[in-house]
Amino acid sequence: MTMLKGKTVIVTGAAGGIGRAIAEEAGHAGARLALVDSDATRLEQTAMEIRANGVAVLSLVVDMTDRLLWQESIDDIATEFGSIDVMVNNAMWVKYEPIAEVQEDVYRRQMAIGLDAVYWGVQAVTPHMIAQGSGSIVNMTSPASVHGIPNGSVYAAIKGAISALTRQCAVELGQKGIRVNAVAPGPMPTPGTMSVVDEQGWEKRLATSPLGRLSTPEGVAKVVVFLASDAADCVNGDVLFADGGRSISKM
């Protein structure tokens, strides 16, 4: 594959799950990778395994909620690779609990990683993309942005904001050569989701899938790479649901 040949792609939350799958797929598509995560051990393992396939990989352990530090890191990526062509905002931390029980520290951590870091990241890559006259930003949202889920008030608020931010940025940045889209993956077992969804929850999610199966990190990664690539050069401001039709089904 050469859909991203010669392009520099930033992937946040890249150490595992969907983020790792996106990094692997982008590497297969010919990209240079800047992988960002807070888990140094897992991130380096991921980076090492992708490098073994001949992909240029820069790994960064960064507090993305720190605006200036995140901006400096993005500037360093541009210096290292000479450009920033694609940014995939995937990092998230979530805790499901009843709205009356949400504590301020839990609320703020989710907001900081899920929304603040995305905003500061988009702000920091925009000058680099404007200077070169092109760029693609792909944000990770969720069906929870439009459908209520049990005990997911903070998560849903964040993903609703991400979808709105995606549309706003698409309008504001489109004429500067920057496309901005989002992907809303369906439920799938990843290290993050396995910690908040029990066996009964997975059975319910499977039963309501028109395809009779759950989404996969690899399937979502293919959608992200498509949106990031020039193959989607007329797609801007879209929120693409990669959930097998679950969000429109009454099953």
C-alpha cells in the first residue's frame, strides 16, 4: 500500500488498541510515524515492532494536556520529519459511572485527555499544515456522541464536543488545504473497553449488531487511513460511523 507514502502521521494513544492498529496500518501505507502515548513501556514495544517492518518511527511520551509541552513536541516532530501531513487524535481515558457519582478529578482527567489534548494538538499542527498548503486531521469520536449510553455522561459529552469541533475545524481550515474528519467506531474489545464493559455488556452489543459481529481495531484503522489519504480528498467535515450499522439499527 502507498496511500500515505512519504507522509508524516501523528497518532496519539498509539501504544495499544485502536491507536496501535492505526499506527500499523499507516505504516503499511507508507507513512513516517510519530507515535504518542503516556505509557512509555507499551509505546516503545509498539514502536520497536513497527520499526521492524522498515517504517520510520519516532515515539514520544508526552503530557498532551500541557498545551506548551504538546506544542513543543509537535514542533519537534515537524523538525525531525520535515512536515506534518496527518494527525490522528485517538488518545482517551474513560471511567463509566452514574452522573451523581462523578468526582471532579475523574471528570477533569477525562476532559483533559479526551478534549483539551485534541484541541491543543489541532492548534499546534495547523500552522505547519497551512505553511505547506495541505493536511488531514482525523479525530476519534463515538456513537455515544448521538446516542445515550449507561453511565457515560462525561464520555458522551467529550465525544459530542469532538464531533462538533470536527465540523467547525473543517469549515474554518478547509480553504487552507486542511481536511478535518472524524471516525465513530463501534464497540470492540480493547484493553481500554475491557476494563469498563462486562461480559453481559459485550453480549448485548453483539446482539444489536446488524453484521452479527463487533468492530475491530484493524477495520477502524483502514477507515482512518482512507480519510487521512488523498483518496478522500473531497471528504471534509464528515463523521463516519464504523460500527457495522449498529447506530441506525433497532435490533
